[in-house]
Amino acid sequence: GNIQPGQLCIFQSNNYNELEDHINCHDTVDDLLEQCQLNTILYADSINLTKYDRHMVIGYK
């Protein structure tokens, strides 16, 4: 895409596939990491919420 190399990026996703509006869900934080293709990962984790897991990835492109 349009993200320049060296740019700090923050991505969030979840695995709540039951909502039609959720068009870019990821089952795991590793799935999100694979899509983001960061060169340096500063943070990658998930938090379990009642109905789904929320994933966050922070790093440099």
C-alpha cells in the first residue's frame, strides 16, 4: 500500500466474524502480523473479551 518504509504503524483487528460489517477479521494475532508485514515488531498481543479477541500490532513497516 501507501505506507512508507520505516513508518510507525498501529493495527487492530478482532475475530468477531458474526457481524456483517466486520470485513477484515483475523483469527489470531499471528494472522494479523502476517498481513501487516512489519519489519520491526514492537508489540503484538491479544486481549480476550466476552464475545471475541481483540488483536493489536505495533511496529515499523
